[in-house]
Amino acid sequence: MRSTILVAVTMGVIGFLPAQRSDKPVQTFGYEIVRSYPHDRQAFTQGLVYRDGVFYEGTGLNGRSSIRKVKVETGEVLQIHSLDERYFGEGITEWRGSLVQLTYKAEIGFVYDLASFKQVRTFAYRGEGWGLTHDGTRLIMSDGSPQLRYIDPETLKETKRLTVRQDGRPVENLNELEYVNGEIYANLWTTERIVKISPADGRVTGVVDLSGLLSASERSTTDVLNGIAYDAAGGRLFVTGKLWPRVFQIKLVPRAVRPAGA
């Protein structure tokens, strides 16, 4: 993955911003499984959203990419729209009656009517598309780098970037995103960890260790942890992964606070 250097332009002067270390502690979390639900083992999960009692799921891989409406309790696919095989589907988010989906390397995004899955719009961006969420005002997109892109949901143009750091160091491989109670949650690609990010300054405020969700035998036939959905009304947090047999409803369990830099 490429690394990103943040360049500041202030009063006509271009310079590199020094990494800022924080003396604020990073909270670590384990988890408790509240419940698990069936999940399609053929779904290469790229994005997961909970809305109005159902999951909306975006899947990837060329020739297998889709958007889906899924029954939470059974994993039944209630509705599906498949992408053209040239597109590798990536993250999704729901925005005011629409479903927005990224693609991996095609530099194009799709907007669908949430009810019919009819494509109503496309938009362009530079580079790769990974994860997508929103904060109620702007879309937030990841591209595998330490930077999150903020996108105006009406014009679908980028408006700013936020560099994510833990203990002053940029955090690579930010993947699937979910906005939860004023913080951005992000899967770290190839790991079984989620980081909690402050949208005010990009600082990682918490790290969630989700190792052990699957048994060793299940893990041998699956891909990475990827997929975070939040039921704001019910306070329920869901996670899954690519080709995973289950979606887990979990409760975060705080561990000892780790001092910054430790």
C-alpha cells in the first residue's frame, strides 16, 4: 500500500507537517458476542449497513460484485443488483433514500435508489475506493491510505482530507467504515482489529481486538474481517468478514487504558 505525506499550504508556503504525538491514552477493547446470524459464505463483503430492520451489503470480486438487501435473522438475500463483471465492488453507505457504492480501481462510484436498486447516478474520484460511511453531513471514504476523504453528498466532489494517526504515526490500510456515536470506526485490512477515530483531528482513540470470532476451522476457509454496521436506534453493533459464515452482534468490553506511545 502506498504511504501518504500530508502537505500543508499556508499563506503561500508549502511545507511538511510534522507528526504530532498525543499524550492522550488509547483505549483498548475486547468483545462479547451478543448473538450471531447466518451470512452468505459466497459474499465477499466490502460494506455493510443496517437500516430499517435489514442489512444492505456491498460485495466485491470481478464477476461477483453486487449490492444486496439481506434479512438480518436468516441471511436471506431479499434483493440483489449485480455489477458488470468489469467492476470490483467496494464500500457502501445509505444516504437519504439512496445507496452509494465505490469500486476498487475503476475510479467510479454508483448511486442507486434504495428501494428499487435502480442506478440513478455515477461519480468519479481519483485512486482506489475502499470503505464508505457518512456523518450525517458528508460522505467519508477510505482508499487504503492513512487519509479519509470527505465528499459532498450532493455534488459528490471531495471537500477535504483527514489524516488518521495513532501515537503520532499515520495508520495504513483503513478499510470498511462506519460512523458510530460521533466516531469513525474502521477495519484495518489484513488484521482482526477495528480502530475508533476522532473526526475532529484524526486521532485513534480506541483499538478493538476482534480475534477469535471464528473458530480455527472456519477461519481456514474465509478471508479477512471486513464489515461494520450500527443500529443507532437499538444500539447494536454488527461485524462480519469476507466469505464469513456469520454476522456477529457484539458488545465492546473496555480493557486497561494504554498510555500513548506504550
